[in-house]
Amino acid sequence: MSDALPEATQEPAPVEAYEPAGPEPLGVALELTGHPGVDAGLARLAEVDHLPADGHLEVYEDVHRGLRAELTSLDTHPAPRPYDNRS
């Protein structure tokens, strides 16, 4: 009796071609904040609904930079102090 394994007698099943799904909107509603810089970033985020996944990173990084700039601008332009009429 031989210890050798029998040769495969069947061909492997053919591999079907795979096509990734195209971009699909998430359906998230856009709520404006009233702050033009932030609203522009939100509008830019809506663009990813029409991009394949490998295009999302560039948009996310761009929006992140814009939001950081908006937050930084809050530090450079302090809000006016309330009027004190106790004198």
C-alpha cells in the first residue's frame, strides 16, 4: 500500500470576476450651521457621496484643514466683551 496522496481529479471552480460597488449616497441630511466656513466644509463632505472610497481621504483631509482653520480663527479674533455700565 502506498502512502502517497491521490492526485486531484477535479478542476478547481472558476473564480468569478468581482466588480466593487459604485459610490452610493448615505442619505445624511445636511444641516447648515449659519457659519459660512463650517457650512462650506459640510457641503464639501457631501461630495464623497459621488466618489469611490479611495477618493474620500482627500476630501476628509481638506475638510479637516478647513475646520481647524475656522477654530484657529476664533482664537485670533476674540469676541467683544459685554458692556459694563456699573460706573
